[in-house]
Amino acid sequence: WIGHGAVVMPGVSIGNGAVIGSSAVVTKDVDPYMIAVGVPARPLRERFPRPIAERLQAIAWWDWPRDLLESRIADFNDLDRFLEMYGD
């Protein structure tokens, strides 16, 4: 998600699952599942260890059809179980 008042400069890519802090100015690409804050925005920390972020990227649950998401919403409550069920 992108926080209130954040600015993403033209040509900059925000990776899936990244979080941009409020009022941040993003001048460089932000990796998937990274938290970026500040002016200019800088990486604060990863939301998950890189191997987990890579597995989430491979699952690409955000591309699932709405009905599939709705039917499997409970699976999102436990990350380890989710990765076991839908990961490689």
C-alpha cells in the first residue's frame, strides 16, 4: 500500500507487497515486500525474509479471481500454512 501524501516519481516501480510510508517521496524502484519511508524514500526493512517474499511473489495470489479469493480467505490467516498449501 501507499501511505497518505506519498509521491511516487514517474518511471519508478513499486514491487508487489511493498509498503510506502506516509509523505514519502519515492525516487527509486522499491523491491517487492519492502517497507520504504522518508524523503527521499529509503528501504526501512523487509516485511518478510527474502525467501518468503519470493514464494509469495511466485504464488501471485493478487491475480486470483475474486471468487477464488473469497473462497480461500481463511487460508490467509496463517502464513506458514498458506505457503505450504499454495507454494511450490
